[in-house]
Amino acid sequence: MTLVTGLASVVLSPGEPCDPSPFLREKKSKKYLGLQDALAVVSAGRALAAAGLAASLPGERTGLYLAVGYIPFLERDIAPVLEGSLDERGDFSPARFGAEGYTRAHPLLAFRCLPNMPAYHVAANFGIEGPYAVLYPSAGQLYVALEEAALALDRGEVDVALVVGVAHQRNYLVEHHMRRIDEPVPADRLLDASATVVLERADHAARRGARIAGELASVEVAYAPFDPLARAPAKRETVAVVGAPAAPAVHARAELGPASPLVALARAWEGGAVEVAHRLEGRDGITAESRWIRRAS
């Protein structure tokens, strides 16, 4: 049985900051965190606190399974790189990019843009030393991370698993990408978000007297390959709840990237749902569904 002992989500309003300082072991490391990193650290910290594991996480027996959104980049950061990469005709030159354009990027951007950096910051600040997986860049990949976590718990490889979905989307590069897909997503629907669920083996939760928030009753993931030169499948996401009036409004109107399934779960449980069934058909060919049951210990 896979139990839920902690759950937290963070969805930022446009322009709203995200301060990870309360969860950082070294306060000076804040300068290395981009918004995506900060979101992951905050949601993970809040979920661990809810699970009662903030100060007693079994590091080597804890796994981290994270899905991160599209690589974020601000226009003011990418413009000088592009300018230094153009030849005399105004065309992109790989040679100039390597010789000059690349050098115009701020050195800290390498830390703030790499997809694996949110996982590093979560692991480093909470002492996670067990197995990990970093998936990219969709809600479907969050399901792959969730499935990996559930299997690791079931096989006894870990006692605790953090599953994290995070996306920094209100930025030049991601907005540009989302305008160009088959079904464009307007910039005002893109939100920066993260959510974390703490999953535990039943025997481990019992030994430490954990408060049980709920249960991951089932998770299924399937993949249907498609021609990358053809039109991509449409994204469809549904949330069915029992014990609450409706799925949360923020989920219906916003694009939350890999954070979407866990944000939907958190909002549904906050709204009084006893059972939540989430189903996803992704643009990447991944079809997945999960069922969650809320209960008190």
C-alpha cells in the first residue's frame, strides 16, 4: 500500500515572488536558484513539513522523482547571446555561437536553466540521498515519475518517495514555445507552479506514527508513439471527485505543466474531496490516470 503523508502546492499569481529562504541550508545559495528551483524547494519543504519529516527524513532510504517543465529563459538574457551568434548576413552561425554568443550569457544561467537543477536543490537542502529520476517536460512525464516512485516503494528500494512537479512558464522562451504548438496556449493561461506529494511505505509510516493523509490507490501509464512530423495529439485533462462540489477552478483555466496533476489533487483535497480520479492525455503521446483516496489517520 502506498500512503500519502504530505502534500503541498504552490501556484504563483503573475509577478508574485517565491522565496525559498526558509528551506535553504545555506542562505547564500539562494543566488544560484532560478524561479523553477525555488518553486520546487518550497513545495517540497511544505510537503515534508506536513508529513512530519522536515527534521527526520531517512536520506539514504528516500527517493526523489521529479518532472520539470520547459527550459525557462528571459528575453533580456537570450538577446545578447543571439546577437553575438549572428553572421554578417544576420543568420545564426554555430561557429559564432561557440566563439562569442555563448560567452555573453550570464554565468549563473547555467545553474538556473538546466532541467536537473530543481532536483539538485531539493536533494541538497533536504538531505535526500536515495535513487532519483528527473523527467522533462510535461504533465505526462510527471506520471512517469509517479509510477517510478510507486514501483520503488513497492519493491522496498525506498521507504519514502518525494514526487515533484514544477514549471516556470511565464518567461520569454516558454511563452514563445507555447504560442507555436498545434493548439497554442495564451500567455495569460501559463502559470508558474509546483506541487509535491510525499509517499511512504505503510510499514515505515506505522513505525514512526505518521499521520496518514491519504492513499495512492492506483496509477497507470501508457504511451502511444506518434509521427513527430504529424499533428501532435491534443492535451486533455480531467478531474473527477467524490465528496466535493467540483474540481478546482485554477486547474480548469490554467496551464500548469508537470505540476498540474498534483496541484489538482491538492486543490481537490482542500475542497473536501474524499476520492480523486485524475486522467491525462498528453501532447507527447502519454495517457495516464491515477486514483487517490483521502483519509485521516
